[in-house]
Amino acid sequence: MAYPVITNCPVCSNALKITKLQCTHCQTTIENEFEFSSFSSLSKEQLHFIEVFLVCRGNIKEVEKELGISYPTVRGKLTDIITSLGYEPKKKNEVDEKKVVTMLSNGEISAEEAIRLLKEE
């Protein structure tokens, strides 16, 4: 049985490094220092959200339906993941008005959500 990769030491909480890889077919072993993907540090819930987001092709309205959560919750989860990956999310005052109007006209967000987004500026 395979276990999920852990990225931090369960004893001291410092970062772990990968030092050994082994082929499951021929048992060839390679030892060196390998890097984790930045996605390795995400929780199972965050990885599931990313999977749903990708399957929905980034359509927030579809993500809402699929996960049964609101638009603000989808945005919050995206912001958490962006931050966990080491990036700075857009500041609230950087709302793209044209994008909000387009999302509203495409039915991706409600009028109330559009108003809320535009008021965040």
C-alpha cells in the first residue's frame, strides 16, 4: 500500500527532502537529492479543489455547483491555494471591472456578487 508523500518531518516539523527513488518493476534504486513539487505541500482538500477547478475549466459557476459552495467561498479557497503555493493573490482593490461585468453577463455570478466585488475597490 502506498502512502501519500509528507513534506514536513513529523518530529520537528522541518522540511523533508527526497533522497531515494525506486522502480516498482525492476527495483532499480536512484539515490540523490530531489525536489518536491510546490503542489506537494497542499492538503488533500486543496488538491481536490484544484482537480474540480481544472475539470470545470476554471468556470467558477461550475465549481460552485460541483462543490455546493458559494462564489465567495470558491474565491477564498483559490486565494488560500495561491498563498500556499507562495504567490501573492491580487489585492481586493485590484478588481477588474470589465471582468466582473463579463462574469455577470455570462451568468457566472449573481448581481449581488457583482455589486459586492465592485464595492471592494
